[in-house]
Amino acid sequence: ERRSLRLMKLARLRGPHRRISSGAGLPYRIRVPLAKLQERKNLPREETRAPALGDGEQLESMDSAPDYVRLALTSRVYDLVTASPLQYAPGLSHRLGACVHFKREDLLPSFSYKIRGAFNLLDSVRREGATSVVTYSVGGQGHSLAVAASALGMQATIVLPERTPRQRRSQIERAGANVVIHGSGLEDAKREAQRLAREDGGAVFCHLHDDVRVISGNATCGLEIVRQHSAALDPLMQQKRDLGRTGRFSNGIAPHAMRGAAEAVARANGHLPPGTGQSLDAIFVCTGGGSLIAGVAAIVKQLMPGTKVIGVEPEENNLMQRSLLAGHRPKLSEPSHFVDGAAVQQLGSEVFRLCDSLVDDVVTVSTDEICAAVRDCFEDTRAMLEPAGAISVAGLKRWLATRPAAAGGASRGNYVVISSDASCIEFDILRFISERASYGEQTERLYALKMPDRSGMFYEVYKAVQPRWVTEFIFRHEPSKDAVVYMSLERPTTQESAEEDSRALLDDLRKIEVHGSDVTANEMAKTHARYLAGARPGEMAGERLIRFEFPEHSGSLAAFLSALTPDMFLTLLHYRNHGGQVGKVLAGVKMPANKHGDFDAMLDGLGVTYFDETENEVFKEYMA
């Protein structure tokens, strides 16, 4: 009882927001009343839990709740797929001082874990007599359902919103599905899919996350991790013991002679840190619609209760985190376009029940960190994952960054990151990912600077930034004003943090009358302002600056332009295509004081993602 009271006091002192920002603290499932937990633990085991595999945690639910271990073991997933490999990540392990393995779900048919749940669901509805199915998607779920339907001889109809890239539409059609384009977003596509299912009496509408059959199909990924992890570690641990004892591997060959062996690759890129054990410390999973993390947690918390299950999601679309903190299922607006492979607006009830009981933590990461993770995965596997597929790597890096380094260079633990998806990656978006990856890794920083526009000034700046490497420099001469410069620098490898190096640089620049800001975290600066150096008109009364993310299809900008009334004057327009399904636009609009309310109402009615950047530091200091 005293321990329960201490835990409750600790939970109140920490508070939910503080715990999330640090990535540490009590797991979500301990929000279940602690008195109830204590009472359950004091009872004989036979009275509190039915016999089951392992000795792990049980869901706080009625006795009739699904037994996901049994359902996963008896699923029909392996009629179509084989177990995806657990692949050691030598480069990432070396940089993080840990032992990291990728769970290569991107190697499955449809290049995604989603084929597991889709096939298990369709096999079930086919046995019930259905011959056709309908669902909605932005690409990945639809492709998996189409592949599964084709394998089972069923007809699939996939409703896609208008913003879905044409490459994804073609991919689904090639898999044999009927594609219907409808509406501007996921909600419109969902309503149309439900209408089509009602009108066709023989078609079944499929929920591709919140269905016990989908969750149990995806839970097979968790079963495979349980089976594979010890087996994956055994060769590395044995080679480590042999190398320490004899200087050679167990087959008698020196490390430099084993060019093709995975163990040699691991050694060449940094051997396992001392103290690496056999237990699995945590699994990092993209949250998305929740069926994958719910299925993995339902298995792992039963069979390996000491292993944490940690969700990862984008900062701008942290649906899982909000839901678990709130204790209910809020509905958000249209999700992020960049990580659209994990885009849902509301968690399903069964997904929420599982995650609320079993998920240990949720980590949120930035777009730049996700881009860096895509590069990490490519460097270790030569696989090109979509952002949703690599986000788990970004979560592991962020989570470890909040924890102290192990003493004496000891291992920071054993981790599995699920590389969940590669089905929604378009070649065009690689330009954006490549550009942002260095920012996400914090090896490159972007600065906005003001300096006297005099002869020899740029040479003084060049000397002041050494030994950093200049990777970008944008300048336009303006005779009547100080020069505005956007400069990207790649910092040398030092013990200083990125923030410390940035402060030192700005201090050095102030000594030569150059004043500036580190704008690496400023989305408007990275996407638009850096390309608009020069031609500053000065402050204009009534000017508003709006940043949009428009669907990338014909006529998508027309709704905004046609809604501008004659007294709303366009002062700036910058468009940049980043591939995939979204175009990014920065627009300046000047209007009379009595028109701002009308302008706000017009923006809200567009149905697109927008940000008012009128008070952005970069706009006020470097663009006016």
C-alpha cells in the first residue's frame, strides 16, 4: 500500500506532459488504477489469469477479450508471406553504442507489414462467403489489400482521395484492384467506400486497422521478433567471444578475410559494445493506425514482459500520444502529408484498448529527423524506405538521446526497430529527404544573416565560419539596405553539441558586425525564405504571410487564388514541389484592416493545411 501511494504521488508530481517531453517516466498502462493492480497481484494467479503462453502482462479487460497469442499462432498469414528477416544494423549500432536490428517488413509482398493484416482479414471474410471487398486509403493499405485480394481470387475496390500520387494509383491497379478517386481527403474517401459497400450487397467494407483479424495478422510480426531475436544475437555474441579469446572468428579466419560475412561487416563498422546482453530492451514501432503496435504489444507483453514497446509518430500528427494522454480517442484534422503512410484521424476502439493497456511510451520526431532516419536505413541496408517505414529509427535515436551514455563505453542495450513500409515512396520525394537529412542528423545548420553590404565583407564571413564547411550561400545585393544572406554550414565533428556550436558561431559573427539567427528549426525558412533572398519591399501595412500545403494535383491552387477578392492584393508567391502528394506554397496577401476576418474564414474554408507566418521571426527580420 505504501508503494502504491508513492507511485501515485510520483505520477501526480511528474504530470503527463513532462513525462512525454522527456520520453521517460511511468508507462501509459500504469494509468490503470494502481489500487486495482495491487489487488490483482495479491490474488492467487489461478484466480486472475487463464493459462497462457509465457508469464507476461494481461490486458485489463473482460474475460471474453481476444487471445491475440492464440489468434496470431493460428492465423493464415503464412499462406502468403514468409517471415521477414531480422537484420543487424552495423552502422547505426556503432553510432548509437547499442545493438540494433531492423525487422525488415519492407521485404514482404506489397513492401509493407500491412499485407499481414489484410490477408488475414480477407481470408476470414472469404470463408464467410464474401467475394468482393471495399476500403479507402492513400496508397499503402490499398495496395496491400489489392495484393491480398488477388492472391485469394477476390475483387477489391479501393477509394483514394484526389491527392493520392498517380504512381500509387497505378500500383494498386496493377495489383488487380478497381480504383475510385473521390474527395479531397481521407474522410471523403471513407464515406464513399462505405456508400459503395452498401450499394453492392455482396461487397464487405474493410476496416484496415480496427479489426481483431487485422490486429492478429499484424501480431505475427511480434511473434517473429520473439523467435528471431535470440537467434540473431547468438552468432554476434559467439564471434565476439571468439575474437576476444583468439583474435579470430570461430571458423579460424581473421576478420579482414571474411569480406562476405555479416559478422565481418559488423566488425568493420564497429563491434558490439562491451556488456551487450541477450535480452531485448525495447521495440520501436510506427504508430499510424495502431494495428501494428497493438498486435506487437499484445504478443510481446505476454511472452517477453520485460521488453518495452514504444510507439513513434510525427510531431505534427501525434494522434497516439494525444489519445493515451487524454484517456479517450480524440479525432484530429487531416493528418500530415509527409508521413501519409501512417495517416489516420482517429484510433479505433480495439486498437486504443490494447495500446492504452500495453504500450510503454510514445516518442514524437520532426520531419528532419525522419529524413535522417531514411538515410540511416539506406546506409545499413541499401533499402529505400518511405518516411512511415523509417520513423521507428528516428524514434530510437530520439529516445536514446534523452538517456545518459553508458559508463565505460558499455552497451546501451538491444533494440529492434520495425522498418514497416516501403510501398509509398516516390522517387521525386528523395530530393526533399536528401536535403533535410543533414538537418535531422544535426550535422548541418541553416542561418539567416544581416551584414553591412561593403567590399570584402564576404571574405570576412568566410574566415569567421572556418573550419565549418559552407554547403549553401544565397545573397542578393540591395544598395539601400543591409545584405540578407542565407547560409548553410556543415559543422566539423567535435564534442560540442549542435546548439553550442551554433551559439559560438553567432558570437564570432557579431564581432564583425554580422547579426543573425539559427533558423534550422524554422520550417518557413527551410522551405521558402532561403530561396527569396533580396528584393525586400519594407513593411507593408495589412500584409499577411500564409504557408500552405496543397494537394499536388491539377487545379489545387485555383481555389485559393479564385477566392481572393479585388481588395486582397497578392504580394508574394513561392511554390516548391517536394514530390509525392503535396506542393508547398508561401503567399503574401495585402488587404484592408476590415478584411482580415473574411480572409481567415476563406482560409478555413479551403480544406487544406495552412500556417499563418505573419509573426514569424524570419519574415519580420529578413523578408520585410
